[in-house]
Amino acid sequence: MNKLPIAKRVQILSMLCEGSSMRSVSRVCDVSINTVAKLLADAGTFCAAFHDERVRNLTSKRVQCDEIWSFVYAKNKNVVDAKAPPKGAGDVWTWTAIDADTKLICSWAVGQRDAYWAAAFLDDLKGRLATRVQLTTDGHKAYLTAVESVFGGTDIDFAQLVKIYGDVRGNAEERRYSPPDCIGVKKMPIVGNPDEAHISTSYVERQNLTMRMSMKRFTRLSNAFSKKLASHRHALALYFTFYNWTRIHKTLRVTPAMAAGISDRLWTMEEIIGLMDEAAPKPGRPKTYKKRIAA
């Protein structure tokens, strides 16, 4: 099978991680949109396995969790009237857990914003931790039952930060695309003995902004949204590998993987693609058939 030169693949994947849409990548790199889609699928599949294998035995002390909204093909309210919506069409939520000290994305999941996905997400997070942590989430009620079922009442220090919003300035029509004003917060210890000074979701909320800036499909009021759920997951897997392993954090001066102690060096996109090529199934030799010649 013919492959693009590694430099071209590095360019394509790097642009996808830096906020370019698939069609703009196709135009700039002079490749077909199908080539970009196929490369994204291959990279996403590899990066999901890469994260699952290497982000383990974390010695995190403080973890913050949040969910970020997007949609696939159409928003929930428009799926009914959509023409031939694919499986998975509608609103979709990305659950993320970030280490407050190393800024490592410890765990992530793509699904719905319900109790089932909250439990699945936290179960995955627990399997990656080697130490007891202080966990902070927003006020989403699904976390309450999920933390109890996954961690129990003794294995974690858990608190929620509930923000109180209100519209205190400006006219509603002028501010329809602006976020509401946060007029107060309420820190609520739930399980264990969480340190009140570290009950915060600031880092994970900042990570949400980084995701929206780094992946065009998360940009609001555009037509760059995901058209397939699989592509959405592939893009996220690629982004989290890029963020954790190859992008130097501006404040830390190292990558989050280095800060977390699961890497001793800066990785490059070339190395990620090299490992992806090594993991790819090798094409078999074409079969040859000999014609039987009648005697």
C-alpha cells in the first residue's frame, strides 16, 4: 500500500492538532479529503491504544474532572428532521480528568452526560492511579453515585465545586452568545477529607478552552463539527497524545508526560508516526495462482 512521506503525515496530523479543519488541511497539504480522513482514523486508533498502555501507575495527588459538550452530525433537537443521520448523531460529551500539578490528561471518555458514562469514566481513571487522590468535579449529580460505586467511601477525597451563575450585565439579546456571569461558588466536601484550598476546577476548565482552540470540530457556530462519532473519537485520541507527549506546556517548560514521570524525554510527532507504522498490520504477500496445463 502506498503511504505518504512521513514529513507530509507529520504536517497533516500537526495541523489537525493545531486547530485546522480537515478540508483546510486537505487544501494546504495538497491531498484529498479522504486521505486526511484515513490518516486521522489510523492515527486515532493507534493513539487510543498508546494512551491506554502508557498512561498508567500515575502518582497524582489532585485530579480535576469536567465534561465538554459538542455534537455529531446534528444537535439533538435536529436529529429527528435530519436526512439519514448516522449512528451516534446528536449531542456528545467528552469527559476529561486532568492532573492539577502536572497538567497530564489522565483519562478521557466520549459518550453521554449520564450516570453510566460517569461511572465508566471514573472506573477508567481509577485504573490508572497508583495513589489516593483528591478529586474535584463540578456539581453534576452523576458524579455522586459514580464516585461511590467506583471508589467507595474510603479510597478517595472527593469534593464538588458548584458555581452560581446570573445575568448581571448587558441586555439579553446582545449577550446571547456570551457565557453567563459567575456570581459565586460553593465548595462542597463529599467524601474523605479534601483540602478546601485545592477544591477547584480551574485547570480542567482551562483545558476545555484549549480543546476548543486545538480542534476545529469543537468550535461553536461553524460547519466544522464532527460528521461521524468515530471521527470525533479519533480526533480526541490524537489530540490527547499530542498534548500529553509532544507539546511543551508553557508553564511547566516540559510536556505533561515528563512532568508526571511517565516519560523522560520530549516526544516528536515523527516518533509517534514511526510507532504507528510499526504497529500497523503488515500486508501479506499477494497470492499467485498457477494455471493447470492439460497434458
